[in-house]
Amino acid sequence: MTHTDRGTIMIADSDFGDADIERAIIEEAGFALDVRQCKSEEEVIRYGRGAGGILTQYAHIGAAAMDQLPDVRVIARYGTGVDIVDVDAATRHGIQVTNAPNDWCAEEVADHAIALWLCAARKINEYDTATRAGEWQWQTGEPIWRLRGRVFGILGFGAIAELIAERARPFGVELRSHDPFVAEERVRAAGVRPVSFDTLVEESDYLVIQAPLTRDTHHLFDRATLARMKPSAVLVNTARGPIVEDAALADALAHRTIAAAALDDLEEEPAKQRDWRPDNRLLQLPNAIVTPHAAYYSEQSLRTVRAVAAEEAVRVLTGRRPQSPVNTVG
């Protein structure tokens, strides 16, 4: 069997630098691989004609694309979140959507959350910037508070949040969490106190967002929510960018409504834009730390997520059940 006998699988977009991992899996299974860098749904439609499967990292695939790409049977997401795919439309079109379960990068995201927290709480970036500019003073970071005894809140208590709590505990913080979908007994069993959302927002000295992006969590941290936080609070977001309203957060940081924020993503992710410019106000503020949606990254996690996406597409197109289905198809 030649590698074109079974049809084509398209990589709609990725920033991994090559497609060697995917190519080995896809061509070994008898499919051709078409590698693209789509920055819009229109480009997905243009290049996706005839493809039986699509792998996507940032490119949006909605009902319009599904209407015009009748051969597509599987959309495999590089990663866990599937907000870039219209899952309901996929189900109506009989298209299987797959993702990568959280454990592919759980350790990395937990490590990154703790790193962001410590950098913000200990003013590492502000000290570093001042020192490079010739200012050698401990006062640059005033005020800094001792971590021990302060309240460390986590929004969400899934697998990654549990790893974050495990890492934060040795610092002597009081661990609290709010997750309406997790039994309070499980939260308590992890040595964390379950609290209401209001209590989490109002009493946390450090608040880490590790919740999924849904209709309910979109812009959950808006002006009203941020105004209820402590003026000394540090907000960390290692979940999806749009959970926090960028403009509201920029105002809160500029006016010191809260002390600092450390984010692994922005509301409008630059990687999804063709001509991105760093003009987001958050990037100009000394009390904001922003990393480029890199919390998931290690050499090991990258190899895993690329292989998972390619293998899921091949499974579906060869009539087998996916290991990580997002929807149920016929």
C-alpha cells in the first residue's frame, strides 16, 4: 500500500517547526500528509478540500468549514481545550472531534503556575528589569509579603489544579479551591478547603485560574470581579486567556486595584493572528508577567501531544474508536 491509498490528513496549522512526528505516524498508516499554516477558517476551507482528517493547533474550524469540507471525518486538536472547534456542528456533521487528555502536560502546567506565582509574588521580573537598568535596591520590589500563612486559592480542582496544590503546600500557604463540578470530599481529601467563588475571590492573596473556558467562565474575571479582590492580591492564569478580560485587568493593575498578574495567555491569542503586534496594554505594565501560552511545553510533552493527535486521526479514519473523544458520533 502506498502512503496515498487511504487519502489525506491535513495539519491545518502548528508552530512545532516540522511535521516529522506526525508524518511518520500518518504515512506509516497509509495516508498522505498535507501541512499548512491556516490563520483563518477561510484558509482551512481552501486547503482542506478532500482531506479526511484535520489536525489543528490554533486554526478555528466552525460550521462553515464543516459545510464545505464533506470528506472530513475527524478533527484532532493538538491539546486539551477544544474551544477553537465547533463541537456541536461537528456532531451534526458526523465528524469525530478528539483532544489530548490533560495528563500529557499536567506536570508542566503545574510547574509553570508555581513559577509564575513565585515570580509575581517575589517581584522577580521587576527586580531583574531594574538591576539591568543600573538600579541595585531591595526597595524596587516594595512591598513583598511572606508567603507562609497567606491564602492560596485555585479556581478549578481538576488533575492539574491538584498538582498545583501539591506544589504550593510546602510554602506554608492556606490552600483553598472552588470547583462546582468536583465533590467537596475530594477537595478536602487533597488537604484543600473548598470555598464559594465569592470567598475565593475576596479572600485569596494568590489566585490561580485553572478552569476550562466555557460560556460561564468567559470573562469571569471582569471589572466587577477584579474590584472584589484584595489590593495586595496576585492573579495567575494558566488556563485559557479569555477567562480574564484583558482591558479590565490592565486597568486593575494600572490603578493597583490588585497588586500583580502573571498570565500564560492573552485574551486574543497572538498565535492565532497573522500580523500580531505587541500593543496589548498588559505588555506595558511592570506588574504584569506574560508568557506565550508556553505552560504546556517541555520536549517530552510536545512529542506526546503531536503523536496523540496524529494517532487519533488515524484511529478514526481506519474505523477504530478514538482514545480521547470529545463528542459522540453516530
